[in-house]
Amino acid sequence: MEIRRDFYLKKIIERMDNGLIKIITGIRRCGKSYLLDPIFTDYLIQQGIDEEHIIKLSLDERKNSTYLDPDNLDQYIRSLIIDDNRYYLILDEIQEVKDFESVLIGFMHIKNVDIYVTGSNSKFLSSDIVTEFRGRGDEIRVYPLSFDEFFSIFNGSEEKALNEYYIYGGLPLAVLAKTENTKTDYLRMQKENVYINDIIDRNKIQNKEEFEMLVQIIASDIGSLTNPLKLSNSFKERDKDSSMTDKTIYNYLCYLQDAFLIEKARRFDVRGKKFIETPQKYYFTDMGIRNSFLDFRQSEEISHTMENVIYLELRKRGYNVDVGSVEIREKDSKKQLEIDFVANKGNNKIYIQSALEMRTKEKVEQEQKPLLNVNDFFKKIIIVGDNIKKSRYENGIIIMSIYDFLLDPNSLEY
């Protein structure tokens, strides 16, 4: 079954022939290779590009092992460029090649070559990969299937689809698995043999047990404010001899972010218009992987899961996402109110609250209060778990269902 990734294909098309190396990054197993071949390859052929001008090489295949030598790869690719017409070079698992950065930079000097690469180990997935090309790279971040991509191949109602998405996430092979057992088995295997081992091996982590425990704590507390010191104290409460200092935890959190397993949302003082350095929130880039760290025991904890899914959709749509903090004065004291997300893209800003349900007057007032204390005129939205009709309160705050938000790419333009 083909899963369309039109959103990311459009991003690649927009960057064609821009003189930069297109670097496809993202969590492992999210579909980066499939995006380049066959999706992008088929697009090129449909545009009339001669197949001989599409050079594809999967460097993890045994038959291509000779090209893991950088000189052999360089010589081979150059031998295929025999005229002045445009060539499209697609290299998968490029990190298998020693000194691949210099090889790619060399290809950039060939004027009629447009370069696209991806890879799937920690070196290539590290967040600073673009800087290794010294400004010559153009990163396209790919996330696991969004809910609209997931729903496009799902046989069932929106409600049933979202419940399954909350549990198993959007890794394509997990989505395509036919039974619950095969889905959970696949996710557990990826968690242990791919994500954990890859991070541990790359960063030479000595205490695997404590590292995994940290990930479990983050997984169980998504949507909660925390910081390395608070997490370190949690370890010491369990074991006074724990080696998990706040510095160690800070490093571990960086490793997890470098591998695109989690992302950090910083707090932003909405009125003071400045960032608050600590605490922060952490969100997982795939709910199935998150739940696998908890052995699927908390997969029914919907409110925080919904919040995480909203965060991912905002990031997919290209927003920078922070956690809003609004200080108000009540009686003789100051109080901090939280806005779940402050989403920024260019000059556009949107304040968003995530609420599983708002069936009482008190709950409506609770969710609206932080938004009503923001002193600007940017859009304010409450996203609820109920399948309701999109509407607007008299005070201008928009309310919409999680289904409208996730399935309508223009939902925030209401």
C-alpha cells in the first residue's frame, strides 16, 4: 500500500536546483529513503526527466559496497555524467561512506548536478549535520506520518483512527502492520535495537539502565515542565547513590534531541517577550515510540498524548513552538498562567490551548483565562478532543476539534 507524502514532496520540489545539497533528516524509520525513491524519483520521471539523468545509489546494499570507498564513489558518479543536461543525484545511506562530506562538496562543483541525500545512523541524524557542509546544505526535516497521512490509508472512522494513532504513532511500518501484536512488537524492536542502542553506541553511554529510565520518565511526563536538576533529584529520591547528575541528564537530553527522538519546547514570557530558560517541556516525535518506552502502559492517558500530537502537527507545518507564560495579578499576589503553545512562523503568531474536553462553564473559563490575558491581537485558538463544529466565542477566541485541526491543513487560517 502506497502512503503519499505530498507535503514533503512539495518541499523537495520547491528546493530543486537551488545549488545546495538537499539533506533529508528525521527520526530513523520515518520514511526518508522512501520519500526520495520512489516518491521523488517518480515525480522526476513524470516531469520528463530521462531516467539516465537520475542517478540513484543505495549505499547500504551489498552490491554497492565498492562505493563505500570515497574515491571509488567519486569516480563512479562522475563517470555517469556524460553531457551538459541536468542530473539528479540521489544517495541513500551516505553516512556509510568515509569522509562523505568532502565527497558531496566535490559533487557540488559539478554545475549540472542537483544533489539529494539521506542517512539513518546517529552521525547523519545529528542535529548539526547541516553545519558540517559549511552552509552548503538545505535541510528538510521529515516527521513520521501525520494524522492526515495516517488517516488517508485507514479503514474506519476518524475517532477510531485517532485512538489508534495515539497508541501506535506514525512510523510507516508500524502503521502498515496488520495486528496490534505486530505493531507493538515492531515498535519495541525499533526502540531497543535502533533508537536506544544507536544513541548509546554513538555517545559511549556507560549506564544503559539509567539512560533508559530517563527516557521513561520523560515519556511518562510529556507536557510537564521539567529541567535537568529536577530530573536528577527524581533519580536521587529512588537511589541516593545514583550517578545521574543534572549535568549528565542535560547531556542525555541533548543526545535524545540530536537523534530527533524528542524535541524541547522553551517557555516564553508572553508579556515580557523573552524566553524563560528553565523549566521546559519535552515532546516525542512519535507516539508509538513514546509508548514503547512505557511498554504501552500509559497509552490511554489521552490529554497529554493529544497535546503531544498537536505539538507535532504544528512543527510539521513549519511553526516554531514555545510554551507561553502569562503573569497576572490576583488580589495581592502574582500568578503564572500557562498557554500550551505559542506557535510562530515569520510574522505570524498563534496562541493555542489543548483541552481534552470543555463541557462545563468552569472549564471554558479556565482554558480561556490565559488567552484573555494576552495583550496583543494575534489569533487565539482552543483545540478540544470532542468532535465539535468549529466556532468563535464573542471574545474572539476560536474553538475547534482535534479532528478539524489535524485533517484540514488550513485549519489555523479560520
